[in-house]
Amino acid sequence: MSRRENPIAIIDSGVGGLTVVKELQDLLPKENIIYFGDSKNVPYGSKSQEEIICLTKRMLDFLVVKNVKLVGIGCNTISSVLSFLEPQYDLKLIGAIDPYIVHIAKLPIDKVGLIATPFTVKTNYYNKSLAKLNPNIKIIGEGCPHLATIIDQGNFTKEDIAKETKIPMNNIKEKGAQDTVILACTHYPIIMDYLEELYPATTFINPAHYQALAIRDYLLEQNLLNGSTIDGKIIVYTTGNRKNYRWFLNKLGIKNVESINKVE
Ligand code: DGL
């Protein structure tokens, strides 16, 4: 097998990175994808930096021996500490945040809202990266402490989502940034339909498409795009519940799932 046929890996603390897999499969249907979702340890966004790095290293070590050609970090929380992981791996790591920042820096706006895990908001990574490209745009970030966990568990209602998002969305409104809100946790686009019903005056942005484009650009540049004529397969590994993953894969319309495997 040539290196071009090697899989792309996507990782997350749970099912959230499947929203990146969906974008990637739509953009690059010939690519084989390995997904790792560490649902047993969700939420990463309420943990310390040391814990997040340690748990992520366990996923990366698992993937290194699977000959993946790159790892897409399908998690904003991990992406905000990527600079601590990059020097430790001889592996291309593409984060969830920077590709979108490049895009947002070009928009004719001065303020934009953002909801994310408490960790992502605390790092202020979005504002710091944006300031380097366009200091005239300010991101108003608010943390949603339990939202990723509720989504990851699978049996949530619109009322649960309303309860978890009400205070952060009100805070964003008070600061005048409610028109456009970035979903800066990969779990959140899964509940896009509920968010749009609950906050009809707001446009919610799913940045996953920009990460998929960054992955494509890297593969093109390195001459590593899979030239196969048949569609790629998805192999899922999780420390969580395999049935839950089946449900989310179906909900997101992810095709060609070869297997869902439990990792202890
Ligand atoms: N999906 C993750 C993110 O994008 C994190 C959720 C969590 O484990 O807290 O930030």
C-alpha cells in the first residue's frame, strides 16, 4: 500500500470530531479515515492542561502505529494546547482552530460571539490567534460547562440544550455579539437544529469545513491525496459506547463505516 492510501486520523474527547469526519468525507470521499473518540474521559473541557495533554498522548500513541498520514485534531479544547504536543510527535497534526481563524480574519465584522468548553474560553486562544492576523475583530467567548457531555451521552432534548445555553447566549447578547456565534466545540454542530430553533436571530458557524479544507491543502501540497477510484472506509475506535457511536454516525450521515471498535 502506498503512503497515499494510508488513513487520515481524526481524534476528539468523544463524538464531536465526527462533525469533522462528515466534512472530510464530503470533501475527500476517497480518503480512508480512522476516528478515535475518548468518550470514557469526556469532558476534556473541564480538565487541567496536564490531563488534556496526557489523555491526548494516549490517543496519538495508539494512532502512530496505525501508519496514519496525518492527524486532524477534531477538538477545539485539544487544539488550544497543540503547541505542547507538536514537538513530541513526528506526525503532522492539524488543529481545529487556526484554519478557521484565517477565514474569520478576512470578514468585515468587528465582533463575533463564540461558545465553547470552559477550557477553550479560558485559554483565549481564538482571540490571541486572531489578534496576530486582524486585531480589529474581537471574539466574545462564553463557556458551556456541561454541553459537550450532555451531547456525548446521546439522549438529550431541546429543553436540555436550552438550559445549558441560556446563560452563555444571554451573556453574548449583552455584549452585543449575538448576530453570529462560532460553535467552537466540535460537539455543538450536532445540535445545530436545536440551536437554530432556540435562537432564530443568530447565525451559528460550524468551523469544521475550514479544517477539512486545511487537511486537503496539506495533502495536496505533500502529494498525499488518495488517488483511489473507490470510496474510502471509516474505522472508529472508542473508549465509550459503540451503540452511541452508531447512532451519531447515522445522524450525521457518515457512510462506509467498516467497524466500530471498543478500546479499553
Ligand atoms: N469536542 C471538544 C471540543 O471541540 C471537547 C468536548 C469536551 O470534551 O469537553 O472542544
